[in-house]
Amino acid sequence: MTVLFTGFPGFLASALLPGILSRTGEDATCLVQSKFADLASKRVEQLTAADASLAGRVRLVEGDITRPGLGLDDSDSHGVTEVWHLAAVYDLAVKRDLAVRVNVTGTRNVLDAIGGYPNLQRLHYFSTCYVSGRYAGPYNEDDLEVGAPFNNYYEETKHLAEAEVRQRMAAGLPATIYRPAIVVGDSRSGETQKYDGPYFILQWLLRQPRYAFLPLAGDPTATRVNVVPRDFIIDAVGHLSGHPNSEGRTYQLADPHPLTVAELADTLAGATGRKLVTVPVPRTMAKQALRHVPGAYAVLKIPAEAVDYFAHPTYYLTDHTDSDLAGSGIQVPPLRDYVDRLVRFMRANPDIGSAAMV
């Protein structure tokens, strides 16, 4: 028996794999794009060096979710009991055709393929909190269609992909949906694989002298930024995936008490040793300046698409997550408690980029 993973050797799939194999006692088949084959092999070596029990239990198979059948042989399907679908384009500036091909058609191909798996017990699907679009108000774990506009094609296509999953669930597919908020590095080590989201602000602050200038879009005292560390996602999903209530559930893996934009800015400034001078800027003006004012992006190095998340009107409810994590000891640590570790890791690893794995 085996567990099938897409999205390996990505940030979350790589970290999730050991715990899932520990819970299931099974082996893993990881569907890997050919261009990431060498990286995937190195990642397996690293995981095995850290946990000898994984030796010989992780099989890499070259394939592609954008192809019908995923590129797998029929023989690969018979022993699969769980499917973990994490592969997606996570890029706020992604073009719509690429986002549709990977996020929507790719998910549909996964759903079509696993529909014939005779021993399938569960699909574990990774969505995002931001399927909400720019919904102004509280958004719960059973919400999906709320009629709000989307910030970008990433959000839109993840919304469409989750809708596909929910349609199959309504037809009887056993599945669990996980919606992470903005994921940053490990709260204990600071380690991350990609600098985006709040890291754009940290990088900008670190490039400035002690008194640092930061434009803030919208009303920074009214909107909130929902940030969670990677280890919370890994620990929470590891627990929830084996919870007796988890089949048919959607879990928003978000901070129930997120910082306001103003509080976040102060927290990041404190962690970088900067005194902050903030300047209010309308959201649309800030985005237009970064896109069209000569030199604006070259100086700030903050993508226009990131601005939306510092003026985002949605508040994410976590009732299912809180209920099913109760008693486990797993909870979101406050950003203020670990932001120094994120900054320390950034200083030690300045060459990590923000590009998506595509």
C-alpha cells in the first residue's frame, strides 16, 4: 500500500511526507516533473538522512498533473490508499492560461485519475484561504461561493479547483480540504524555501537605515494579515488528516487572532531593528506606482500583486480547525514570538528567491 503525493519536492509536500508516512505506516509514490527530478532525489536523500525509517520507502515517478492520467501506469494505482494533492502554481502574478492549466485542469486530471483507484480511502487537497477573493467580512470553512472579486488569477483558479473537488465530494469522493493562510518559515528555525508575502517587507526594511520608510495601503488599523508558520501547517495537517471527523471537512489553517497591518509593520520593524515611518497610500495608487512609475519597483522590490494582501478585507474563521485540534496542543504561535528567527534565517540566507516552482 502506498500514499501518492503531488507537489514534491515543494516546500510543504517535502515537510509533510515524513509525518504522513509515520501515521500510515505505508510507502510513498511522489509524482515529480522531470525538470525537478534531481532536486527531488536530493530531497529524498535529505529526508532519509534525517529519518532512517524512510529509507527505501519513497519512490519517485516522473509525471505531470497537466496530462490526463498524470503520466502514471495503471499498476501505480492499485495500492494507493491516500492521495495528497499539493501541486499548484503559487504565483500572485501568474498568467491566467498557465494558472488554469496547472491549478484547474491539473486538479481535474488528478480527480479523474484517482476516481478509478480501487483502494482509495481519502484525497487530501491543499487549497488556500484566498479562495474567498476580496470578501469583506468573516469567511468560514464551509463558504466558497460568496461573489467576491479576486485579487489575481492564482486566487481565481484555486477557487475553481476547489469547486471541482467539492463537486466530486458531493458525488461521494472521500476528501479533506486544507486552506492555509500566508505561510512563512519554520517558527523554530526560521527556515523557508521562498521569500514572498511579509518577506518582501522584511527585505525592504533590511535595505534601509535605522529610520525606515514604509508605504501602507488602505487602513492599516482595520485590515489584518493572516500569517502562519510552516511547522504549524505540518503539525496541524498531520493531526487533522488522521482525525475521525476529517473526512468531508474543510480546514482553514489560519491564525484566529491575526495582527492588523499596522501591528504587523511594527512587528517586522522591531525584528529588523528599524524605527518605522509609515505613509498612507491608496491601494490602487500603490499598485499603479509599482507597475508604472519608473524606478518604483526597482527601489522597493515589492511586487504590485503583494499590495492587495496588506489591504485585504476578509477575516478567516477557524471553527473546524480549532475543534479538531482541541487537546492536541497544536496551535498557531504568535508571529511576535518567532519573527526574530525568520529575520535571522534571512540574514544568513540572502540568496533565496521568490520564484514559484512551475
